[in-house]
Amino acid sequence: MKRFISCFLTLLFILLPLCTVKSSAAFNSSLDTKADIVLLVSLDNGAVIFDKNADKRAAPASLTKITTAILTIENCQNLDEVITIKQSSINAISGTNSSTAGLLPGEEISIRNLLYCMMVKSANEAAVVLADYIGGSVANFVKMMNDFAMDIGCQDTHFANPHGLDAEGHYTTANDLALITKHALTLPLFSEIVNTVNFKLPASNKSGERNLLSTNWMINPNFKTYYLKYAEGIKTGTTKNAGHCIISKACKDGYNYLAVVMGAPEEDVNGDGNPDNCAFLECKKIFQWAFNNIRLTKVASPTQIATVVDVNLSWNVDHVRLVPETEVTALVPVGNDESSVLLEVIPEETPQSVNAPIKKGDVLGKARILYAEDEIATVNLVAAEDVHMSFILYILNGVKNLFKSTIFQIVFILVVLVLAVYIGLIIRHNRMKKRRRAPKTVKNFRNIK
């Protein structure tokens, strides 16, 4: 009877949360995006809030320059060192009709200012100059880029140039770009540069002072359609293959998010007759949606019963309840709580039965916390109560295990064989002994005279 109750309780604890979760909407179902690729992740705990084709390979356009900036900052000992612009660097992007800072052959400019040219104005010639200087050649720098991407764990990234113009074999994914950008945000200078709206490039030996306006209109209050006061940087990009792209960070009320938008179209969204950059609009929309709809919420606590497991070696207890080891919080839509998630026991991490004695708080398993079928956290499962061991059952179990052991079975078989042989020898010996003692019979004794 106790076994039946134990099984029933296990089934009940598994099915009840499942019924609740089915009524909850997935994060993605709340948003409709025009962009081909969208990724929104929390910079606080790494949770993926929204994912649309985040692992799809795509042309990254000038989002490539984030990697170029990282390698420049990390491999340059003196960012104020002045270098001379080579004619070959200008020729490298000649005829591409791409974004530049108007740098001139023979112009002397510091590495720091080249970084501003590249990341604020998205100047392609600046990317070539930096790559050639840091790598010794552009080809070697591109190898450094690919090595770096591999080293930090990028799975689907390959660079063919340092600026991001469309090229065969030049691709990445939103997931990889998020990984690269998180690394970049650990560099204070990078964060400072990418959040600059307007940069005054000092006069040089070849030109007077130039005003460089950021290509990122999300951080410029003058572009009211796209501006978001909580946004910070990071980089834009546009090519024929890539469409409109942007990576941006936004912070509000203690929540910090990173958004990657790629493959966005250009459409007249507001009906004013002018085409709109949908990368900015989509990025702004998902940030606003996250701030309005996502909250850090308690989704599991030690008061919840995740499951029960059978107990051996206890006289009065058949099962022990397993509960979350600690309180768990996660980012979920407003209005959800512990009842909105599924606490799913991980079978390979949780035994079907355990032996007493058990102390309250002993880790006995692990569970996934699922929201809308997505894993949002994992938690250790611990015993909810003490379970004492029965000494008699312990001894009986020891004897039982002894009989089940392979060594015992082999020894037993050998003993049986030895006894069988011994008994056989005794029987044979006794028979021979009887034969020797038996009287001899004289044949044809009647004929003896």
C-alpha cells in the first residue's frame, strides 16, 4: 500500500505543474519582428529572452568591426601612438562606395582616433589601417580574428576581412556576435567609444578638424523615431547581403539587455513617405517589450515538492520527498511565478531509490526549471526530511547483497563442485572397499572331488 501511495504522489507532483505551464505563452509568441534574425539576452544572468534564428549563419556587415576593435585594444600597448595612413589601405576599399572617415594617404593619426573613426563613423579604411598595423598585414589580422572567435567559443563564425563588406566566407551568427560583444563590453575604452554620438577628429597634417556623427541613431536624441534613452551603443551595419543590422545594449531599473538584430528590411513603417531602418525600430521595440514585460521572479523554492523517491533500509518510511535546494529566480513575463513553471526532474541525475540514513538537506538529485518548454534554470534537489536506518534491515540487506555478489556466487559454485567431487570420491572409495571384503565364490564346486 505504501508503495502504491509513493508512486501516486510521484505522478501527481510531475503532472500538476505541467498543466499550469501549458497555459503560459512563450517569450517569442509575444513579439512579431520584421528582421530575419533577432536575439535578446540578459546581461545580468545570460538568459535568452527572445530568439529568432539566432544560430543562422549570415553576413554581419560592419558588426565585424567589433572584433577588429577588440583585437586592436588588446594588442596595442600605446593607443596614442601615431601611425601614417598607407596608400594601399585607401586602395583596399576603393570603388566599394562604403562608409569612410575621409582619411588620406600619408595622414598621421593616432590608433585611438582610428578606433573612433571605425566605431563611430563606421569607417572602413580605418579598419584596414588598424588591421594592417596590428597584424603586420590584413591577411594575418584576419587570421587573428578567426583565432580569437574560436578561442572564445564561437561555433559558426568565419571572417574574411576586418571591416565587414560582403565577401565569400564572411559570416557569423547572432549567438556568436553576442558572445563577441560581451567580451568587448569588458573593455572600458570600447564601451566609451561605441556610446559616442558625435566625435571631433582633431586636425592632422593632411586635414583640418572633422566632425564624425555616429551611425547609431538609437543613441542620438535628434532621431526621435529611433532614439531610446536607455540604449548604449553599440554598432550598426548595412550591406546588400546583410540587410540592416544593429547590436545594442540597454539598461533600465536594474535590468541590462543585449540585442542583436540582423537582416532587417528598409520600409516606410510610419507612412510618411520615407523608408525607415527597421533594424533600429525592431531593436527599440524588443528593448521596450523586455522592460515592460519581463521581471526577475521567484520560480522555485524549498517549499515545493519536486518528486519523491523510494527509500531502502528504513522500517517505517517508504519514500523521501525531494525539494529545491535553494530559492531560484529567473526572468519571466510579468504575472508568472512558481506555478507557471515546470520543475522537471532530470532522470540521469536523480536515482529511483536511495538507502537510509538520509539527512534533511542531502543532495539527492537535480531538476530543470522549464518555462514554455524552455529551460531557464537548473537546481539541486535535496531531501525534505531525515530518514533513519533500520539496523536489522541493514544486516539483512548486507546478507542479500552478499548472496547477489559475483564473488560469492563463484565461491559457492566452486564449493558445490568440490563437495560433489568429494562425495563422488567417497562413494567410489566405499564401493571398492566393499568389493575387496566380499567372499570369493568357487565356480563348479559340485565337480570338485
